[in-house]
Amino acid sequence: MPVIDINSPNHNLPLSLLTPIAAKDLSSITNHIGNYTFIDGSDKKALIVDWLPYDNKPSAKLQCLEHGDNIHQAKQVWVTPDFKGYRKCYFDYFSTIENSYRLVVDHLFNRRLAKIWNYQYIRLIHIDRAVNSSSGRGQENFSVDLMKDDTKYWMRIRDRNISYADPFDLLKIVNQKIGKHPYHSVSDMFAFWYS
């Protein structure tokens, strides 16, 4: 049974929302997420992970969200940050999902930051293109620029095997727009996650 990575911030989320989105290596996946199998033809750059949630009893209000079951998605596709065939690989595995222009296959953890922090695997999720656009590239670039040379912060995170979804990541996972300033949808959903 996977155990929580106590060295990684849990963002004060309840166990039912504690969801891994990046892992240092394969043993981190086994220890903190679940079993995995490599996807054929991916040169060990893509894998299916059997997610065993820490608490598999989602609240009734989470179940009312159209994509709320993405939090506890039993089978997940994880890839290395540099894997180019991730979209095809994702839709080949999830063949019942229509591979349309309106859908984006999103890395739930910034790929550039994953390389800086030595996370070898990142979870993928399909979301609406509009949801992906609403999260904005600017904030991702800002976080990379802020963190890449911060050796003090690097010392704090070096023992983390897993990165857990924060409330912004959870919005993307359930296919909700993050939006622009003043972020009304964010504040409303933050209350949703923590109440």
C-alpha cells in the first residue's frame, strides 16, 4: 500500500484530495503512488500507474463535479519530461476519449522545473484547451525563473520524492478554468477544496 511522502507539502488538503503529480523516480512511484507498467514502444519514457488513493472516499460535493473522478483516476499515464510522443501515447491508452482539437494533454507539473528538481516522471491529464489557456504560461515561467537558481530552496526540496497537486493543480485536474485576475473562480474553488 502506498504511503504519503511526509517530506512533500500537502497544502493542508484532506487525504481524499492529496494527489501526486510528479515523482523523483520509479521507486518513488512504487512507494507513494502504486504499481506501474511501461507502455510498449515508449523506451521506458511512458508508463501506466495504478493509483491507490490515500483516502478513496471522495466527498459528495466532489462527486458532483463533472470531472471530479479525475482526482481518483485509477489508471494514469505518467511520462518523462522530455518524452515527445506523450499526446499520442495518452490517447492510444485512453482510446475511448475522442482525440479532438479542443482537448489538450497537459503535464500537471512544469517540465522545465521537473528537470531542475530531478523529477523523472510527471502525470498527464486531458483537459479542455480553454482550461489549459486559462492557467497561463507566464506564471509557469515565473516559477521556473524564481526557483532555478534558489539553492536554499533546493536544499529544502531535495528529500521530496513526490510533488502533490496544489489547489491550482486540482482545478486543472477537474477541468475548471483558473481564470485571470481577480481570480473569482479560484477563490470560490479554494473554499470548495477546504470546506
